[in-house]
Amino acid sequence: MEPIIKFSGSIVAIPLNNVDTDQIIPARYLKVTDKQGLGEAAFSDWRYNADGTPKPDFVLNKPEYQNANVLIGGHNFGCGSSREHAPWALIGAGFQAVISTYFADIFRNNSLKNGLLPIVVDEATQQQLVSLAQEDPSTTVSIDLENQTLILPDGRAVNFPIDSFSKHCLLNGIDQLGYLLGLDDDIKGYEHDHTARVHTTAG
């Protein structure tokens, strides 16, 4: 995972409420265990015709949004079944963050574990961003994870919540396993200092 500290990005809006994980990445793509290529399948049923050709009116197919890396979603984004493929697909499609008024817990947790930043904002801010994205595709925002702020084009700073463990992992570009591996010296030190206890427990 790449560390997330500060970045700026163009925004694109899919402002529909209750977008579930099967819409983000349809179930037929869940057979794969490799993340490569999943970005092309993000929102596949909305994005492509039956013959596989892109639908020109779908926002992610429009040329002016091709470089967007911040997605503005509707309320309850990522509801439905648990699948890590959903954040994998969004990351593969070039997104570093998703902004919504509310995320389904499982999707939010899967995103945090895989390096996709879910940002919760109030409804007025979300609606402002949707309008800006639709009116001007060149609109950019800045995200400062260290200070937990989203900077809007007018300079207004909006704070967003994140738990301390997820924040630490994202800032350092590590997942849960990477965090544990970073404690290897501490674990070995404990085992060295408590040899009898470790051996007794192991037995």
C-alpha cells in the first residue's frame, strides 16, 4: 500500500443513495483473487453495454472525468454484502478517496484495510461537492489525512473522522499484517525477557 498523507485530486460524482457493493463490483468478478484489471470492472453493469462497449453517458466514461481520483457518492455508500473486491475495484479505477454522508460499516472497514480513504461529511458539503463536480469537471479538492481535513475549492476546511489505528496504517502505507510485522522486534524482545512464560504457554 502507498502511504496516504496529503494529496489533491479531481472529483467525480455518482450521487445515488444506497449504492451497494454488487453495483460497485458485480458478483461475477469475485472469482478472481488478483486485483489486476478490477478497475475496468468497477460499476461494470452501469458502465458497459451488453456487448462490452462503454456507455457514453455514464459519468466514468466521459473524457473530462478520466483523471478523477476522488469519488463523491450518495448516502449509505457501499451497503450490501462484504467483498474486498469493492475497494480493490475503486482503487484500480484510480480512486484514492470516496466522500459520502455515510458508509456501510463493512465497506468502510474493507476500504481502510486496503488503502482507500472513506471520508464522511455533512449533507450540505456533499451536495456542494456534487454540484461542483457536475458543473466543472476540473474542480479539485485537497485532503490532509494527518490533520483529518478536506479542503474545498473555496478554501473551507471540513474535518472528517477516522479511528487512530486506521489513520496510523494509512499514513504509513501498511495493512494489519504490516503493522504486526513492524512489532517483530518488540515481540522478540518480550519472548527473550519472558522465556519461561513463553515456553510454558507454548507447551
